[in-house]
Amino acid sequence: MRLDDRDLAILRVLSREGRITKTELAERIGLSPTPCWDRLKKLEKAGLIAGYRAEIDLRQLGPSVTVFVACELAGHTAARMRQFEAAVQGYDEITACWALGGGYDYLMQVVTRDIDAYQRLIDELLDAQVGLERYFTYIVTKPVKSAGAPPFDALLGG
């Protein structure tokens, strides 16, 4: 799909303000509401907008801990990796997981109520024999910057 400046403007605004009204979005990018809505639907249909969600301040909900876990698998076959990836899908506490090139095989982001809950999750993964051989735990002590809008200009060479 070829994107023009208005399509990119829609993506920029929505990546920062997902709850913006159609009217406000149209005003921000300099279009009337109907053409703006048509472009938005086209971007959604093309898969460029994968979804909308609220950013929740976990500190307001109660105690929680965020942990990054670097994982090494016991074997590096496609079947072993599929097995591990399928297992990861079954845990809501694993909020993100990336396959890596280089030293570790995967990097997981885990959010649990406390360290004990985190350790129970890891023990369960180990007991499930899904290929997790070694893991390295990195506890987040303070959020400094979280995923905001993608750097559109840098990604598009602008």
C-alpha cells in the first residue's frame, strides 16, 4: 500500500491519541470528516492499524512488577521454537515476547503482581518442558520511557 502525507498524518496522530474523535482527527490533518474516515478505514483494512487500546497506569491498580526475561532454548529446531512460542501464548502475564538474533533466543516482557508470582510462572514454564533451558531475569526498577509513537520520520527517511 502506498501512503501519502495525509495517511502518515493519520497514523502519527492515532499512534499518540487513539481516542481522538473523527472530527478532531479530520481537522488535525486538514481533511473533511468523510474523506478522513475513508482513509482511516483503508488503513485499518490494509492492516497498518492493528488495533486500539488504552495505556493503563499499573501503579494505580496496585502492586505489580515488570520483568524482562532473556531466554535460551534447549534446542534450536523450528519445532522447538514453535513449541516455545505456542506455550508463551498461554500466559497473560507474558505481555510481549520477541524472537532475537544473536545471543539469546527470546526476550519476554512479564508483568506480575510480585516476584513470587513471576517465579511461579517461570517454574511452570520449566515444568512444562517447552524448551526453556536457561533464563536471565531483569527487574524493572523505574520506567524511564515507554513505547510511544513510532519514529515515523526516521523510519521513512524523512
